[in-house]
Amino acid sequence: MSPDSVTRGSVRSAAEVNEQIRALWMRTGGMLSAQERAEYELLVVEWAAAIRGDVIKAA
């Protein structure tokens, strides 16, 4: 996944994004290249946005 493939306003759930984060760590054995680090950072931002969306819906 390139950093450009993650867009703002993702419709993926936090669970889906979390699963992708876990898969990235498993695939790399916990050692991220610069490109993988960028992918990870974008996924974390997307996950946080999804979590915020879940909290807002619950309120």
C-alpha cells in the first residue's frame, strides 16, 4: 500500500484498520523500512479517525 492509497474520511472500521496494522507488523517481522513506516503511520492516523467516529456514533 502506498501512502497515497489511504484517503481522508475512510469508511473502514477501526477493527479493519487494526487488522491491517497487525498484518503489516507480522509481514515485516516488526522491522519496518522507511516506506513501511510511512504506511504504518498513515494506518495509525486512519485507525484513530475510525475510533473517534465510533465514539461520536456511540454518544
